[in-house]
Amino acid sequence: GQQLNQSPQSMFIQEGEDVSMNCTSSSIFNTWLWYKQDPGEGPVLLIALYKAGELTSNGRLTAQFGITRKDSFLNISASIPSDVGIYFCAGQLASGGYQKVTFGTGTKLQVIP
Amino acid sequence: GAVVSQHPSRVICKSGTSVKIECRSLDFQATTMFWYRQFPKQSLMLMATSNEGSKATYEQGVEKDKFLINHASLTLSTLTVTSAHPEDSSFYICSASSSKTQYFGPGTRLLVL
């Protein structure tokens, strides 16, 4: 199935540093979503973006819905050890009467205390 | 956010047996639920879309006779892996659609011996 291109694939950062990751697609989406997944758990929704150009924050997290509707980025400021995990972007588009979600390839984040 | 549960959280079965996984939306009604499969270190891949009161829609390459989906009520969808084989071992995650976004269950780890 289709996947979105997400980068970087993985990153090691020092505690306190800011983090940036992005997601690109060849097709447009109506909604961009960012999830975090801990090992052995399901993804947890962090931020949802519904309009092109929208910039939304959730605590230390900030995400933007690209103007072209084909990309999105997520920033994490002042990282802490509990930010460790895998971050997935996801694009959502109406298909056959329901909202179909396509996931990115994921960014594995490791924070060094 | 909305709460979605899955049962069981993990299951070990012998090759050739069938396994049923339940997905429940606990605090909202979901006309549409989704089933994903995630192999180690990979992203979530959509298997099928489960619609309450109608047949599920399967993604290309997913065998509908092997992965039986039943969405009998607005809060429950079940995935049955029939005649399971070791290659079916994976992390199965459901999600339920609430208005604009999807909320994910905690996942079910299936190991087929």
C-alpha cells in the first residue's frame, strides 16, 4: 500500500534540544495527523491539522499543514527523555464515504539525557 | 481523546487455528473502524475498513477469506485470523473513526507457532 515519505528515519538528540521531522507525499490530503507510538502500544494522536497552512501547537509540539497539502512538519521543543518513541505522520482523505488514513514511514527519536 | 480498546492484548496460538481479536470504541459510536497490521520496525499498513452493518472493504493483497471482519454494532468490530500460520505473526491494531480523526487501540500481538 501507499506510504508517505517521512524524514529523518531516526535521530539521536541531546535532552533539551529541539527536534524537527517532516513528511511529504505525491498526493494531497485533507487532513494531516501526527502520532507517537511507544513499543508494544498503539499510536497516540498528538496533533491534527485540518486546513492548508494551519499551524497548531500542543504543549512543546508544533505542527504545520503545508500550503500545497502534500506535506507537513512536526517540531518538538526542549526535548525530554519521555519524548523517546516513534513518530508517525499520517495523511487523511475521504475515500468511498469514509476517511482513509495513510501512514508515513516513521521517525525513531532517541533522547540522550 | 476518544478511547478504543482491543482484546486480547497478546495471543499465542498453534499453526492452523483461528484467532479472534475484538476492537471496541468505549466512549463514542463508530460507523467505521479500521484494521492495520504492523511488522517489526515498520509502519502501519491498512488491511481493511470495517463498516457497521455492511461488508468490510479490503486493501489490495489482503485475503478477505483469511482475515474475516465483522462490525456488528457501532462500538464493536472483530477481526478473525483463520487458519493462522507463522507468517501471520504481527501486531494488529484497530482504529475507530470519530468525526474528523481516527483513534487507535493499544494493539494485539499475535504469535503463531
